[in-house]
Amino acid sequence: MTVASEFENSNQAYVKAFTKGDLALPPARKVAVIVCMDARIDPAASLGLQEGDAHVIRNAGGRASDALRSVIISQKLLGTREIVIVHHTDCGMLTFTDKDIRDIIKKEGEDSSNPANYAAAADTIAFLPFSNLKQSVIDDIEFLKSSPLVLDVPISGYIYDVKTGRIEKVN
């Protein structure tokens, strides 16, 4: 059985108990949360969120530039008026550089039918790794504040500790 099949089975039980079909489209707490995709983080549980409270935008590293499209839609069309950025300890984004991952991709592409195209495609992606956790949060806050496409709203940044579940505010 695949994991997707397990999801289908779990969803059948979820549907039987589902009672939240009347939630409004805009998030009730008018906040967008940008958080890493790391499977050790449960944004709802760690931040006290319920369905319908917030837009939770997840990507590798919780990077703001990768989430920009979603932030704009969240603000302009769905009324969010605050942004929270959450990066975390022991993040995989601290373990490599763009060159490292591009070299891996290019090596794998050597066996493809068109290695040059494979390599060129790898060079078009900014993987957005970082070497300093606190600075990555500061950089993402500044990125959003400096974007002319993002509304002038409160933006907070935190580091989530994967060992304790605690968030620490980054100033």
C-alpha cells in the first residue's frame, strides 16, 4: 500500500467527523504564516491555530521570496494584515549551498537523454539555503518589508526549536 492510499483511507474517517465546511474563505485571524516544510513542525499545534485561522505557507526553509506569490494573494484578495515567519533549528537549509545541490542534480543528469538541458534547468533555480539561522529570519523580514507588492503590515520572525517546540522571537 502506498502512502497516498493510506491518506485516502484516513480521509474517509476524517470526512465522517468533518464539521467545518462553513468556514469563511478569508482567514479569521487575518494572518499569513510562512514556515518551513520540515515534517517535525506542526504549525497549527505550535502556534495555537485552528482550521480557518490563518494562511500557512510552507516551503523549504520557510523562505519569504519563495512565498511571495502566496503572500500577495493572501493580502490583496483574502485580507490578511499580518505576516509571521518561522524558521527552525536543525534545518536542512543550513547543510548545503546552491552549488552543492546543483552539482548533485547535474551529476544525476549525466545519465539523462539531454544532460546539457538538465544542467541548465538546475542553474535556473535559487534553492535559497542559508548559513546563519537568525540572519535568515532577519533577511526574510527585510525582503517582505522592502517589496512594493507587500502591504505595510506587522511582520514578525521566529525560530522554532525542533527539540523543545518553543518559538523565540527574532528582532
